[in-house]
Amino acid sequence: MEAVDAVEAVEAKGPLAGLRIVDVGTRIGAPFAATLLADFGAEVIKVEQPGTGDFMRTIGPFEDGYSLWWAVEGRNKKSVTCDLRKPAGRELLKRLVVHADAMVENFKPGTLEEWGLGPDVLAAINPRLVLSRVSVYGQTGPYAQRPGLDRNGIAMGGLLYVTGYPDRPPVRPGIIIADYLTALFNAFALMMALYERDANRSKGEPGSGQVVDLALYASVLRILEHTIAAYDRLGIVREREGNRLKNSAPLDNWRTRDGQYVSLIAAGDGLFPRLARLIGREDLLSDERFSTLRARVKNANEINQIVADWCAEHDAEEIERVAIAADVPFARTYSVADICADPHVAARGDLATVEDPVVGPVRMQNVHPRFSRTPGAIRSGAPRLGEHNEEVYRGLLGLSEDELRVLADDGVI
């Protein structure tokens, strides 16, 4: 292929075309990282347990027994079956790793080592392999062997403690944040490790892989804003604040006359005059209790109640219309029905309809972020279990039909 043709192929298939990832993970932290790379052209070979497949296939909501969660997160991948608990399965994975740029896993720390598939073994097989390892507490440290899931990550990472209202117990976020956030860090880490490997190769060096250690709690900890520094320097233990902030007012999610919830984000001294005029209360600007942000923070309950009373007298659609006209930042609290009906979401193509091999067309989140020249794409729906055994084991590894039959008869694939 000529250079120009190669460039055109990359542009057509995505910026990661030519990259091969082996996904032996389950749930979210490792597999979703692979999905993100697959959305941008990487070939992802998902290794699943024969008979049952990935755990995500068993989590609802279901349509006729088929997981719609799997339909979303399994997209753009190839599925092969391989029982890693069996010696023959582990040998098969070793053969697959030879052809991979990276492998992602999120077993309990030490599992790969127990199977004879530790980082040293894999590096000997493929020195250029990047191995990404996800766990709740990391591969090292006194908690490494503790069992855990997403809730443990948000709890130890500090997010659970600060989420909710001051007079009520902590509340978990509405989705599994620690897993998905770790997957984002995971995809970022894989790209860095692969770039460093290939940058060294371009300098005439062979380019080596490495091991990436990701912990769910540490991903949450990293986005904890100023919390650690404020505790270290000022002794401040950050507490739950509900929908408000100690340094900002008015601020809340206010209920409208038609039962929806909206936010008018205009606490700062530059925006508050617009809000005051919007609600017909320009007198607030000369009231010493509300004339500055510092004063409004001291009288937060009063100013929040004024805005709350105004919102309660108007429907959300009306508030949105007049707020936009007044150049006041506005946010309506969307349900999934609102998202799917929104014209802006539709115009930007944020949702896509994907042809799933089991249930047919399924609407789901589209690829993000956007690239001007090498955009990602959803090229295929989530695969059937073992759908690509023939393609991968015969086409890539060169196994014969008889070898595949023996592996199948022994329950390895």
C-alpha cells in the first residue's frame, strides 16, 4: 500500500486503525477502555468464558433475555471464547498475545501470576506488549487483595462522603462512576504507553511495552478538586452540601410549576444582575444583603428562596425561553426521555442507531469525542459469544480445523 493509500485507510477506519487490543477483562474498568479504543478504529479481541461469556451479558435491563447494557459496551469488538482456568486456554492466550499491542485485564491482583501469565511471562512472549491492570485498590499496598467493586472505589476515593445533603447519609452517584472514570484513565494510559513505545522505535530503539497499574479509588481521588490541599493547608474536612456551594449563591436545582427541575447559574457579580432583572427583582441589586456575591453567600437561604419562589410560579419551558433571551445560563435536569427528544442532541448526532446481531436496531450513545479528519465510528454491534473464534484462531493464529475441534471438545473454547 502506498503512503497516500495508508493515510486514506486510517482516515476511513479511525486514528487507531492497525492497533490490536486483547480484552480479557469483565464489567467496566478494563473492557470499557477497550471499547473507547475500538470506537476509534482499534481491533479489540474480547476473550470470554465459554458458555457464559462476559459478566456484562448477564446484567439487565434485558430484551427477551438479552442484555442491552452489553449491546452498548460490547460494540465494535470481536468475541472469542477461551477458558483461562485451563492450561490449554492459557497457552492459547499466549499465542494471541504475540500478535497484540496491548492487553487489558481487571482480575483480582495476583490472578494472572497464579495462571502463569504474569507481566514477566507476557513480556518474554511479546516485549512490546502494554499490559493494563485494573483493580479496586491497585496491584500493591496492604489493601490490594481486598474484594471490592465500584462502590468501594467511590467510598475510599472520597466522592461518596461529599455526595448528598448535610443532614442525610451519603448518596451514591446515579451511575457507576469509579469504573467508568477508571476506564477513561485506562484508555488515556494505554495511548501514552503505546506512544512512548513507538516514539522510541522511531528513534532507532526497539520500543518496549510496560505495565499500567490503575485503581478505582485512585481515579476518584484524582478528580477530588481542592479537597486534599484544603485539608493539608487549612484543616478543612469537606462535607456534603447538597445542590449548593458554600462560596456561591443563589445556586440550587429549583422545582418549576410543571414539576421539572431547573438551574439558573448566575451567582457571580457579573451574571446576578441579569438574573435579578429576569425575575423582576432589580431591587435586589441595591439590597445590601444581595448586592455582592459575598453578601449573597452570607444570606444564601434568603436569596435561594426568592429564586425558588419565582421558579415555582413558571413552567420550565417558559423559564428556559426567558433565561436564554436574558443571557442567563440555564440548565434543565434532563431525563433519558428528554435527551432522546432534544433537537440539539439530534443535530450533533450524539445518539446512534446500531444494528445489534441479536435484537436488531438499538439506539445508544454515539462515539465521543469528535475528530475533524479521523472520526471514530460504530462499525458493528456487540458480538455474539464466540462469533469470531474461526476468524481469530484460524485466520490470525493459524490453528487447524482439527485443533479447533479438540479445543472445543475439551471445553477450552
